[in-house]
Amino acid sequence: MSGKKIVAIIGSTGGGKSTLCNVLSGRSPDDALFPVGHGTAGCTYDTTTREVRGSEGSEFILVDTPGLDDPSGRDSENIAGMVVKLKELDHVTMFVVVLNGQRPRLDRSLSVMLILFQQMFGPEYLRNTIFLFSRWSFDKKSLKKRETTGVTEDYWVQQLNTALRRIDALTVPDGGVPGIFLDSMYDNEDATELQQFTAYHTEFFQKLDQFQDFPCQDFSAVKAEIDELKAELAEKEERIAEETRRKEEAEERAQEETRRKEEAEERTREETRRKVEAEEHAREETRRKVEAEEHAREETRRKEEAEKQALAAEAAAREQERVAKVALEKAAKEKRDRLEAERREAEAQARARAAVEQARKAEVQRKAAEKHAAEQQRRAALAKAEEERIKKEEEQRRLQPKYGPWEQKTLLINGAWLHNCKMNWGFAIKWKRKRWGWHVAPYHSCPGEEVQADSPLTPNQIVAEAKAHIAAVVGVGLDQIRDDVVLPCRGVGNINGGFPRWRVVWDNYMFTYFVRSKN
């Protein structure tokens, strides 16, 4: 194992460590390479070491450790087995502390775990440590919620490092412990989730390259101390709770004294307020009597004013009636004059319309004659232009070549169909036990490789059959496909098992060909 990067995955039970190991190995989250438990119960009871190749092609060693704070009480046994396994290694490059992103808090269990790790790995181990937040979704709803609340990635990294520095038993680096947010169960069809996963996945391997190897010879096993630390933290929390309770009781007593003083002052203010209200009530009664007398005098004055206004209104009504009568007589005379003028104007307009209609008919007849002559000329010109166009098209067809230029194109053919229906186009190379990669190409000698051949066809025969298949698929003649069809050999997409003779086949195989169109 000397020379290879070694990553130790550590954390609480049920935090998603085994799922993360599968994803970092370039496998599906529930792959059997690192068995995955369900719910809060852990599945890993022994420290597991695997040599893996990441999705970026780098080879390294993954160490999946049992979770601490195990519900079954196996912490001491798990820690002893972990240290024995780590001592077998030459070094550890990176310690990855996995935190559940749905509740990433530095609680008592996590504090005990980090103190235990420092006792196991030494005071400098946090320099080779990162926080990895699992189950941290980047879907639109989660992003919007974090944007609204301000509880972002930087917020949690800062909060955890602040909490670490409050633990006297820990030696925290000056720059703090960095954090990576990697959701092993991301939706690869969501562009944002895929982008964020790719970015943090790349950052993980960049930090792995930056860290120097951490020697294992100073590791020490810490067994039952987890119970002592838990008890010590529990005792501290009880003392803090008791002090808090006493402070709250003292504050309550002070508040009660203040409340009593305020009630006494309130009673004094209430007596004063009642006296002021009685005096105000007496003044209000006097004011009401004065207002009643004033109101009676105002009513008498209003009645006298109303009688004067009624006499004036009667005189004004008689004057308005006289003015209205004069106005009606004047309006009747103006109406008679207007009707007579309108009659004379209508007769003049009728005579003018008759003259205009006669001129219009003459103009219509003239324009119809001109339009007929123009139509005859237009038809003659169109007939001549059509005759010239037909001659030009015949001349162009006579001079135009039969085919257009060659164009390079590609065609994806389904891998399962190609293997089952055109097996004689390829051969299979043994990758490892019970795993043969099927390639589309003529069989050729491969020194040092074990090969399964399907057909004695020559390369030209395979190319000829591929050419005929492509012509049928794209709907052109054989004369429109060039003979130099390029066979793909390896396919594209995922590889799929379940085929005879332990073969694995790609989703699709891409053929490159040249086609030309008919003119």
C-alpha cells in the first residue's frame, strides 16, 4: 500500500459513511462493495479496507470504519478493531469526518467522537481532516430555503469550527477544518444538483492531492474512555443546567419584587386618575348645560332664517317660470327656422349626389376597360416568363451533377440489438473473471489477451454489411454511402451485463460514415 493515498472515513453510526465510500469508488450508492445499512442503524461493524479507482481515474485506498455512538454499545470493541486495522497501514492521507447534512450540529456524541479521535490519532490529526456533509441537497426548494434563512454552506463550516475551538481538549488548526458538501443520493437529471456534486467531488480529490501522508505509528487505542467522556460531558451539562436554574430563580424573584412595586405605583396612579375623572365629569356636565341653552337659541334663529329663505325661494321660482316661458317660445321659433334650412340643404345634397353618381359610373366604365387591357398584357407577359423559366430549369438540370458533396455523419446503434442480431460483426476481450467486453471490429490478434471470436468474416465483409444497414436506416441508396465506414470498436454510455458468455455490452455503438444526397 506504500505510495498510495489512504482515506479514512469516520463518523457517527447511520451518517452515510458506507454510501459515501461507494460513490467515491465510482459505484452506485448502494453497491455491495461497501454494504449499506438502513435508517439510523449502522451496517458496518468491522473496519473495511478497499483499493478503489475513483470516477476521475485516480487509485487510492478507502477505509470504512464502524460508527461511534453505536446504539448496541459496541464502541469500545469497534475502536479497538479500527486502531488495529489502521496500524496495519503505513499511513493515512486524509481523515473524513462524515456529518449528516440534515442535522449538522456539534452535539455531545460528535464532541466525544472528535476528542477520542485526537487521543487515537494524536493532536495534529485535524490538519489532515475535512468535514464532509452528507445528505445536503441542492434542489431548488433547498437552495431557496437556505437563501432565505442564510443557513448556507459557509455558515455551517464557520459554526462547526467555532464550536471546535470551544473544546479545550482539541487542537484546531489556525485556518480551521474545511468542509465539503457532497450529496451521495443526488439527482443526476437535475442540472444544478449534478453541477454541485461534480464541483465538490473535484474539490475532494484536490484536497486529497494537497494533504501530506499522516504516519500511523503513533495511533493508540481508546476503549472505554468514550463512556468516561460522555459521563464527564453529562456532568458538566447538569452543572450548567443547575446554575442556569438558580440564575433563573433569582431573576424571577427580582422580577416579582419589581412587579409588586409596579402594582403599588399603578394603584396610586389609578386613584389619582379617578379623582381627575370626577373633576372632569363635573366640568363636562356644566359644559353640556351651556351647550343646551346655546342650541335652543340656535334653533330659534334657524327657524326665522328658514322662513325668510322660503319667501325668497317663492319669488325666485316665479321669476324662473317667466324666463323659462320666454326661452321656450324662442327655442320653438329657432327650431322651425332650423328645419327649413335643413330641408333646403337636403335638396341641394340630393342633386349633388346624383351628379356624382353619374360621373362615378362613367369613371368605372373607363377603368374597367383599362383593367381589361392591362390584364391581357399581364397574362401575355406571364406566359412568356413561364416559358423562359422552364427553359432555364431544363438547362440547369442538364448541367447539374447527379450527386451532392460527401458529408461525414455518425449513427448510434443500440448495443443489445447489435450484439444479439449482428454478433458476427465483433469479438469479446476478457477484462476479468466472468466479465468480457464486446467490441465491434474485425477479430485481430491481441498478445497477452484472451479473446472470444464470433465470425470468420473479413473486415471488408463486415464493413459492407454495416454500410447496407446504415443505408437502410437513414433511407438512402448504397451508391449514396461511401465504402469507408468506420467501425466503433468500444461503445458509448454505460456497460450492461446479462448477455451470454459473461459478456458486457455498451448502451450504444457509434458508426462514422460519409453520405451524399441526390440532386
